[in-house]
Amino acid sequence: MINRTSTSDRHSVLQQYLLFTAVSFAVFLVVVSSIIIPKVQSTYADFLLSTNTLALDLEVQDVKIFVDDRVTVLRDIASQQPVITAAMLADGQSLEASSLLNSSKILGTSAPLILFDIDGLVLYSTEATDSEAEAAVHQMARSILSDQIPQTVELVENSSGTYLLIAVPVLYGAGTEGILGTVLPFKVADIVATGLREGAAAVKLSTERTTLSWGTERIVDPFSQNSQIEPYGITLTLINDITPFKNQEAELIKSYSVSLAIAALVAFAFITLVGFRLIIAPFQQLLATDAELSRQRRDLQLIFDNVPVRIWYKDDKNRILRLNREAANSMGRKVENTEGQDTYDLFPEMAKKYHDDDLAVINSGKAMLGIVEEYTPVDGERGWVRTDKVPFVDEENGERGVFVVSQDITDVIAAQEDLRDSEERFALAAQGASVGIWDWIDVNDDKEYWSPQFFKLLGYENEEIEANLSVFRDLLHPDDHEHTFAALDAHFTRKEPFDAEYRLKTKQGSYRWFRGSGQASWDEEGRAVRMVGSVQDIHTLKSAEKNLTAALAEQSELTNRLSTIIDTAADAIIIIDPKGAIQTFNKSAQKLFGYSEAEVTGKNVRILMPDPDKGQHDGYLTNYLSTKKPKIIGMGREVTGRRKHGDKFPMELSVGEISENSATAGFVGIIRDISARVKAEQILQGHVKDLARSNADLEQFAYIASHDLKAPLRGIMNLADWIQENIQETADEETNSYLSLLKNRISRLESLLAGLLEYSRVGEGSDKLAKTDLNMLVEVAADLLEAQNKGFEINCELPAIVCSSSEMNQIFQNLISNTVKHNEAAPCRVEIGCSLGDGEYVFRFEDRGIGIPEDMWDKVFKMFQTLKPRDQVEGSGMGLAIVKKIVTRRGGRIWIEEPVDGSGVAFCFSFPKVEKK
Amino acid sequence: MRKEVGLLLVEDDEVDVIGVKRALQRLKIANPLIHACDGVEGLEYLKGTNGKAKLEPPYLILLDLNMPRMGGLEFLEEVRQDPELHKSVIFVMTTSSDERDVCAAYEKNIAGYVVKSDAENTFNQALSMLDHYWKIVELP
């Protein structure tokens, strides 16, 4: 990791260095080019200009000479006397002049000469000439005459050729006598210098009037310069094609640049190499060294921070200069905010002592090692440390200080304290009352140490008798001799624990039970060397043990009896542990379920259950164990069992909890096969259903019978009526009385049927329960029966209760009707009352009438039962039967009691109290 | 002139028929009486089928409930479903005082429900009531 970092550092340094040189190189090239190229270009331009000027001057010279020569020749002609004379005399026909002019040639070229007089009129012309040229000459002559100029020169170009026109004055003395002009054909090419002809140049000659060109068609990239040819007013323009110059220039720049670039490249390569060797390589080495140093530093810091020892160093002003993490942690602080701290702030309690030690070390220059002291940081954990303090002097700045290494020895101190405690404990134990200590210092020797308590246990004063093995042997009960020493031997040779019970003879001469235990130590060859042990008086315990044995025997007897009971019980008895595993499975259970005890012992009791109990039983158990809410315990329940062969049977199960020390140790279940009972119950249920059906049938029968019987009965009644009507006049007394009897019997039958119908329909109507004012109800019923009108007095004090008002109405109507019917002869008083007791209303309907003989009390509630012949008291005999049926249907009772005042009868009936929903 | 109102007596009990007739005589009611012995025959008279002369309105029907073949409630059902007959004014006169019968009959829009309880008086009172009824009430 560390090396890679430094390598990459080195790489980047190299890269940056190379990048730097490359950029410098580029900058160099750009700067140099931007200086050199314009320089080359301007140099070239200067060269071009000077070359051109030179050529132009030469050309001007040539043209001037050409023109001068012709002008001079023409002047010579003009200065000839015949010409002068001809001009002066304005005689163009002068022979002399004409011959002279005709013979004159200009530099070997014969050209037309034209002589003008002073007025500019043509005096003589040697030959016909181009008219345009002639006109121009004429013009020239006039301008000489008018402007007094020595000569004029003009150029003309037309279809017939190019011409040089020259005009000079004809002078006589100083006066102008005429003008001589010539039209001189010429070609520009003739007057262009040979050098120009070969080079890529063009020439233009121009006057105000005309411009003549030569060679312009060859020019691609023109560069022109001009100059006046004096005094003729001709402008010479020299045009050069600079394309070759440009090419040359580019070529030059290219070659310059290439050489420059190569030179620069070489120079920079050199610089780079030298620079790398002189700067980069040492720099990279420096980096690598630095990385290695920082790695070492980190390693050191790592060690410094992770060494499980507290290290710090302080200066002589008691400030912590540096410390490791362990040290900082021990003070409950961070390294960063502990460096530079004063120890008086960190260890207010101990700082003075620490500082004194530091100063002693610094001043003496000698180390203090192994200082064991308390360590009391303000924030960290307190404890004990062993500290080494070593002086140091910083060689660079001469500062003095102390280097501290401190180790947490809290555990060691604690262990030492424990050891001290345990030693104290041993000493205390040795002094304790119930245990005696002995120390057999050398097992090959007889001598022993006995603690004072040992003597005391035996009834002796301390060291009253000698403490050694022989004495012990003498005190030991002869019967305990053998097993005690056998145990001792087993301990010595096989290192079996030595723990023996034996009797020792006390000072009083009686034996007491002791329990002796001890531990030997062995040398390297496995021989016992020393043995230490204790004796404890267990006499009381031993007696108790005897009693316990007797109690155990008794309990075992009890257990036997219990198991006999369990085995001989007619009911199946199963005991399970709290997890449901079967522990006891008695004979009856085996017989009932078809499993043997061995088959089910340890199995979960589930196997005796069909689904869904089978899957849920474990849940029931855990639920009970956690909530302690019994669902079945303590109450019998009918459940289904499953025999080994899979068939199910109903059983009655009662479960009891077995508790030991108030924790559940198991459950006992007592099971009785109730198949027979259930079967009987089912049969009974069937009977009940049959009975209910037959009752319903009977009621239906009663209803239909009475209903259907009524129709023919009415017919009979009608017919009897009509017969009586028809024979009323003629029939005798007897017949009429028979008919009356017939009608009477029909009425009775009708009333019987009506009663029967009413009886059968009890409970058929709406059973709506509502709060009903019974006083009102009785009043209405009595009104309907005209009881008061008939002289009866009805006193009623009844509550408003929740009941079926139609049923109550039926009850009271029937009761009142009953009283009225039987006491019509002597109307009486009726008392109706009601009391609430034990969840039911008890009504008492008492009249002061004729009463009912006691032997008839049971009979009156039967159907069609009347106490008197119907001929005396007309009644269906159904009233009380209906009342009884209503009352019993509602779960009440009805009975008759003695009246309070002796006469009359009291009907009592009860109704369970119903709360309005 | 107002057409005389006919009376259709649908009754299976011969004695009751006599009872009605006697009551008519006693009350000197001369309106025509037609007797049908059950619901089927009653419908035949109303529709003029099975060789019976059709009873033309206006008429009143006096109907018993418990009858063979077609009982009174079934007869009511038929009549109320028939588009021609459903307007018929019908009184029920029966031995049943069962509330269920009373309710079922009034469900079928009967004009009145008379229980034949007290032998002859019933007929006299019932028919006297009908006599008044058809004298006062306009029939369809």
C-alpha cells in the first residue's frame, strides 16, 4: 500500500516533468516562429522592392534614350535651313525643303514628316499618314505653339499599329517659325530591356491619352512600380509576377522552420535528460524515502497505540507531551485532547505524588521502576498500576522530561486481595464452631495439626490430647475403621474424593457421628505428600436421617397402596407430566384403550385422542401452564377417546393437577367409558323427539278435530232451531223441552270444543314480551266478564311486569270466569296479589267464594274436569287446564292454597322473572 | 230502472244454504239467489261456462272458505286475477274465526268477513246487512 503510493507519486512527478518540457518546447516553437516568419517575410519584401526598382530604373533609362534619340534627330531636321526657310516663308512647296524632308530618315527608319506653319497649318507632309495620328500631331503642334514648350511626345495605338508621335518647334534664332512633327511606328517590345523580356515581367507605357502594354497577360500575381520619363510626360509601369518570390519565400520559411525545430528538439531532449538526472531522479528517491519513513512512523504509531500498556512522556513542567491510545483510553479521553494537558487536571488525587516521582527521576537522571500505585483518572476506570519512569533529554533542544510506561495490575491486586481474603476466611473457618480442621503435614509421619474446634467437637480443651494419626485411630469407632481407611487409601492411590462418615469417641466416652473430608497433595511421582481436611459433627443430622428412612419406608408403603388403588380402580387412570408424556397407565386404562402400559409410557397422551383434540392438546397444556386458567381441570367433561385400533368412544374425563412445591408436576386424568350412557341418552333423545312430535300431532289433532267438529255441530244447531221454529205452534210441551235439551247439549258440546281449541292453541299466538300493567289487564278482563255487574268485588294490587299480555289476559280471564261461574249465586270478593321472590313472581288469586275441597285440588287442573254437574254450573272444564298449561309452558308452577279466612280458595302460580331485553 | 242485484252463494254445507234461504224468506228479500256448491262451480257461474247461465252484474258473492275442490281463498285468488271478474264485491261467511283466515281474505280485497257462530241469528243479521248494503251501495 505504502510502496504503491510512492510509486504513483514518482510516476506523476515524471509525467509532470515531461509535460512541462513538452509544453516549454511547444511555447518555444510558437514564440520563435512568430518572430522569425514575419522577419523572413519583410526581408523578402524589401529584396523584391529593391530588385524591381533597379529593373524599373534601367527600363526608364532605355525608354528615355529611345525617345531622346528620336527627338534629337527630329530637332536636327528642324534646324536645317530649308526647313526654317520654308516655315518662315510659309512656303510648303519649297523644293529644297521638300526634298530635304523627303530624304530625311529618322535613325534609319523612314517616317512621315509633317511641317506646320506658325499658325499650325500644314505646310508640307512627306507622305500620307494615319489620319488619327496626323490629327494628334496637329494637336501637338498647336500645344507647342500655344504653350511655348520645347517639344511634345505622344503615343497612339489603333488598328494599324502603335505609333510614337513627336513634335518639335522650327526655330529661327529664339523665335518659333513652325512646327515639325513625325509619326513614328514602333513596338513596345522593341524598347523593353532584354532582362525583362526573359523574366516574368510586363511593361506599361502611358500618357494622359493612351496606355500601351506589353506582357501583362503573363502575370499571375502582379507587383507593380512606376516612374515618369521626363520631360516627355510618359509614365512607365513595371509589373512583376511575384509568384516565384512567394514560392521561394515559403520554401525558405519551411527550411528555416525545420532546421529550427530539429535544433530545438535536440536541445530540449538534452535538457530533459539532464534535468531528469539532475532533478527528477533525486526527487523520486526523496519521495520513496519519505514514504518509507512515514510507513515506519505509522508502524511505530500503530505499536504505540495498540500496545496494551499505557505509555506517555511528560516534560519537566508536568505536561503530557505524547501518549498512546491505551493511556488516553484509561483516562477516558481521546489522544488529541489529552496531549499538552497537565496531570493535575487528569489525576487530581494522585498528581502530586506522580509529579514528585517525575521530578525525582528527572533530577536524578535515574529511572524508577516497578512503582505500584493507585491510578485515579477523573473519567477513566480506577485501579492499580505498576509504573516505570525513565528520564529523557531531548538532544536537539535540551528539554528534559520523563518517559512513563504503566501497566494495569488491578486484577493482580484484586487476586492478591482475594487470596488474602481466602486466607482470612480459612482462618475464620478454622475457628468456626461446627467444623474442625486438620492438617496432616507429612503423610509419612504420624504428626498432625488439629484446629481448636476439632478438639472442641470431641469435648476436649485445645491440645488437651495429642493431635496425631494414632490418636485418631484410637478414637475411631471399631466398626468405622475399615471403610474410613479404605476411603483414605483410595484417595491416596486413585485420587478418589475422600468423604467418609464415621464415629469418634468423645471425652465423655460416647461416640458421635462425624463427616470427614479432605484433600491430599501429591508429588511428581504421584505419591501423596500432605493432606488437609475437615471434620463436621453430623450426629444430629444422622439421627434425622434415621427418622427420614422410616418416613421414606412409610411413604413407600403409601405409594404401594396408591398404586394398588390405581391398578384396581374400575376407571381408567392416566398420569402425564406437564409436557403430556404418559407416566402411569393403569390396568383399566389398558383395557379401555387397548394399549399395554409399556406401549404408551413416555409417549404423548395425544395418541389417545382423535382429531382435533389430538392436534391441540399440547397447546392446551402450554396454555394452562402459562395462564393457570383451568379449562378442564377440576371439572368433568365429556370428550371422545381413541382406542389403539382407531375406533372412537365417548368418555367422561376429569383432570386433576399434581403440584409439587407449588409448581405443576403433572396431571392425573380419570376416565370412564360412557358409551353405554351416551347410547342411552341418544335413545332418550329420540324418545323425547318422538314425544314432542306426538304432542305436536296431538295438539294439531285437537285443533283440527275441534275446528272441524264445530261445523256440523252448527248445522245441527241450526236444524234444531228451524225444527223448533217450524213446529212451535203444533208441538206439545214435552217435544219442546226435548228440543231445548237438544240445543242445550249442542251448546255444551260447542263450549267443550271451544275450550279444547283454546287449550290446544295455548302458546300458538305471538309470544311478544312487553312490560304490561297487570292491574289494567285484570280490570279489562273483569269488565268483559261483567264481574262487577254481577256483584263481585275485585281488589288487585299487581305490578307492571315484562310478560306476554295475551297469556296473562287468558289466565286472569279464566280465573275470574271460574270464580264468577261458581259463585254466581253468592257474589264474593276477589283478592289478587303478587310478590317477587327468588327470580320469580308469585301470584295469588284468592276468592271468598264456595272454595274447593282439598281432595279435589289436584284434579281441578285436568282437562274437562268440573266439580259440579254441567247442568248446574255450565262450564267446559277447560279453564284451569288452560291456565296450568300457560303457566307451565313459561316455566312456572300452579297450585292451590288454603284461603286466609277459611272460606274460598287461593290459586297460586309463579312466573320466572323476565328482564326486558 | 235499476237492475236487481243477484246473490251468488258459494257454500258446500247444505244446512247453511238452507239457513241463507230461510233468512231471505224471513227478511222478504226477493233478489235472485244462485247457489254454487264450491269455488269451481262458482267460477263457472261467473264465467258462464260448463253449461251454466252466466251471472250478469250487478251481483254480490257470499263465499264460504272451507270447501271441497276449490276453497274460498283459492276462489278469491282466481277472481282477483281475472280481468273481467276482479271487481266483484265479495263477502266471506265462514265458520273459521282464525285470524290467519281473516287476514288472508282481506288481503284479497273482500268487502266483509262474517263468522257463522250463533246458528240462525248470523244468517238473519248477515243477510239483513247485505240487503241494506246493496240498496245503498252502488255496485259495478
